[in-house]
Amino acid sequence: MVEFRVIDPRGKIVATKNFASAEAAHAWFVASVRDNSELGWRMEVNDEGQWAFFDDTAGFTAPGSRPPPRRRRISSRT
């Protein structure tokens, strides 16, 4: 389970909850701010002790939450 938090436009943490998927966390975030049209609401994810922004367009934005880069295989044939 990963910890997420909702932050209001003034920087106050208004809710914190653990989720098994980013999709569930995003749905919770949308429901949390549904009745508030004020800009500046955001969601963060706890990435190994560091809070990082969560971007619903590309998944986690924290470096530790990104998949590892693909490595090119080098052939040893000569």
C-alpha cells in the first residue's frame, strides 16, 4: 500500500490515505475536491519517505516511482 495525501490551495493537508493502486488514489482525490472549484488542489504520493507530486496524466512523478530505464542488450558476437 502506498500513502497519498490531498493538499488544498493554501498548502494545508486535508486528507491522507493508503491505496494499492494509483487509479484508486486518483478517484479518491477527485471525490475529495469535487465540491470545490478553487484552483490549486493537488495530490502527493509518499515515495520512500519523500513526498512528491502525483500527476494523473503520466502516473507517479517521483523519480523512485518511475519504472527503471530499459537497457540495451549488447551482443558479444564478433
